[in-house]
Amino acid sequence: MSLALPVLRQLAVLLIAVGLLSACQKNMNVYGQFPTAEEVAQLRPQEHNRGDVVRILGTPSHLNNFNDSHWYYISQTRDETIKFRSKKSQQVVLELAFDDQGILQSMQAYTLVDGVPVVPSADRTATYGRNATLLEEVLGSIGRFGSSKGKAGSVPGNPTGGR
């Protein structure tokens, strides 16, 4: 009996150590599918159209919301060391520009160093109306909602209570 207690303690310490060490494991997550260099080399500006590009590279990751003449193929790698905390370690964006007839005009590749950090504005949009507290909202709704039993107009589709 006395031998089992130290063995259980050692086993518990070992399990805790394994659990703590596995939490420190670094994970790499890849998002998006970027075309290979061979696939991109097949594209010829002024020669290929949108159909050719889809056949060679596949559908784009993103289309420009305001002008569909620009297609984007995006791939991103994120390193995750602690759960829910990740850091972008690599990003590649291929931008393809087409003319009005759908002919490929230019190709441009961007990496993580080309990115510009965006700082959200601290300004707030003004909302008009009353800023009521929770207590004002609760007290203000007393009497507005009630039972509809026996009241004229309580039947859906018959708001006036007419017969």
C-alpha cells in the first residue's frame, strides 16, 4: 500500500508535465491555396482571358467588390503558440488585372512586407434618440404589453375587432 502512493504521485506529476508541455506546442495553420510558380509562369498578359486563368489557377480567393477587373489569389500562414493567439508569419497575394474584354493585363505579387497595418478609428458614430438606461427601459415598458384575452382586435388579421 505504501509503495502505490509514491507511484501514483509520480504518475500524476508526469501527466501534468506532459499536459503542460503539449500546450506549448507550436502549430502552423495555412489558409488559402496559392498557385505554384509553374502555374503562374503559364500566364501571359495580353494573351490569356478570365477563362484561361480559371483553367490554369482555379477560382480566385477574392474578387474586388467595386470593380471585378481585379482578381486576388491569397495564401496566409499563421503561427499559433498559445490557443486563440496567432501571428501572421507569411502572406502572399497575387493580383491579376483584366481589361473590359476580360483579357489579362498585368500580374503583381505582394508579400507580408508590402502590407500596411490598418489602425481602427477610435471615433464613434453618433446615434440619434434617447440613451435610456436598463432601468428606464424596463420601467418604460410597463403597461405596453399585456394579455390579449377578451380584447377587441386581438385576432390576427382583425385589428379593429370588426365582425
